[in-house]
Amino acid sequence: LHSCRNHKMRALLLGLLLAACEPLCSGFVLTTRGRTRVLPSFDNSRRMAAGAAAGGPPPSTGVPAEDPDDVIKSMLAAAPYELPGLVSRSLKTVSSPTFFVRIAELSDAAKSEDEKMALSSLATNLVNTLEVIVQRTEEKVDGASTLLQEILAVAAEDDGEFMVPLAPAKAAALREAVLENRASLDDSFLSTVQAWMRKCTDNGLEGMVTILQQVLQLYASSMLIADDSVNADSEAASSAALLDKVFATSSDGWDALLRESLLGDSPVCSSELLLAEVQARIETVVLAQEAGSYSQRVQAEFLRELSQRIQQLAGSTAGASITTE
């Protein structure tokens, strides 16, 4: 029982770490004369969100909370090699300090030494598993932060500062950097981008927020485009080709492109057909992603914004409905 209480204290610290951590970027940026500068010092160790740490989707507020007692019972009945998988599936519950308090309470109330020993052993194994998760968390966030820095660096001026909005050449370089690293842009990377956006918003660094939003938009467009050979200057002869051209165009140029392609003298297609193509892309690409994942949420939000632009331009209230369930 004394051992179980020690484990509880260690687990409380681990739980607090996992519950509070997120990829912050202390000293990440500063603004001078309307510019945003990226500094070389990034402090992001031990700060990954718990869901991304386990390689799973971010916590969903619509999912009912698990009963800690049910989770504990299932873990007590599981073989040791099954425990890591159970922890990953119930990480939000297990990483809470109150979960280990509950284990200690059950140990206090246990009527047999065997039951107490089983709970003590479970606490030991859980602490060891969470320590591994924390270590992997640090490795993931370090890798994601380094990759994000490398991508952002191509859009910086020679003096290391950013001009917002980005010059066309810098915007093109940023797009190319995202495309080159597309295979590495996983949920860990996306959660890091969003955490940096929150940090920059809190610090009033709106220019950097704009650039990070561009990174997310470029990621979404690169994942949703059906024909990688299409660019902003390509000719579009169908609704599918037009949608790919929109994806290859900066969001700042969407309105002009859509106005010409939908309402011009030689329209490519109707707004209804383009919205139907958006819906088809949702069904074939977005809904194929893991439900609730960062990748699905970013792509769905990207398509939602595009659908709203199309509807506003056409003066229509009907259109594609973004559904990720």
C-alpha cells in the first residue's frame, strides 16, 4: 500500500504534465516595425498534447467521459502486453491525476492482499507506460517543431523577418515547402501549428497567426487536390479541374477566380456543380480520415470556408454540408 501511494504521487505529476502540456514556443517571435521575426530559440520540450502524444486524435468534447472504475477493471483483467493499447485508447482518462487517486482509494478499500497487490502492480505499470508516452511526446513535438521552423524559414526575408502579407515569391516558397514535406505533415505537426497559433494570438502576434493559418491552408489544399500537376495558371474545363485550380490558388485569390469561373462571360461550370464537387471531395477524402483527427478537422474547415465563399458569390444558401461523422 505504501508503494501504491508513492506511485500515486509520481502519477499525479505525470498526469498534470500530460493534461497541461501543449507545444508552446517561448521566445518564438517578436514584432518590430510591423514585421514579425522568428527567433532561433524554441522551447517546446515536454509540451505535447496528450492525444497527439499517443498518436491518436485530439480529445472530442462530444464523447462521453469514461468511468474510471470501468477502465481500471478492464486494465486489471488485461494481460501486461495489452496495457499500452488500453492506455492509448483511454489516455484522456488515464492521464488525469484523479485516475490514480481512484486507484489508491480502491487499494485502501481492498479486502485482500492479492487485490491490493494487483492494484499496486497496475499503478506501477501505468506509471511506466505514461513515462514512455511523455518521452515519445517530447520526440514528436521536437520533430514537428523543427519541421515547422524549416517550413516557415523559406518565407522569411534575408534579415530573418516576415513581411505580412507575404510577397508573392515568399508565398510561393511557402507553398513549395509544404508540398515537399507533405508526407511528414501528420497530426503531431498540425497540433503544433495550432498550438503556436494560440500562443501567438495570446501574445498579440497577429502577423504570425496569419502565416501559420496559411500553412494550414496549404496543407489542406495539398491533401485535397486530385491532380498535382494543376497550378494557379492552369486552364479549367470542368468542375473537378476548377476545384483543383482553386486549391492551387492562394485563398486571397479565390474570390476573383470564382467570380471569373462561375459568373464570367465563359463560365467553367455553375456554382451548384462546383459545390457538388466539393461535397464529392468531402466524401472521398475527408470522411476517409480518422474521425476527429486534426487532419480531418483542418481539411473540413478548409472546405467549409471554400463552400461559404462559393455560396456568397452565387448568392445561394444551398450547398455542401460539411460532415465529419
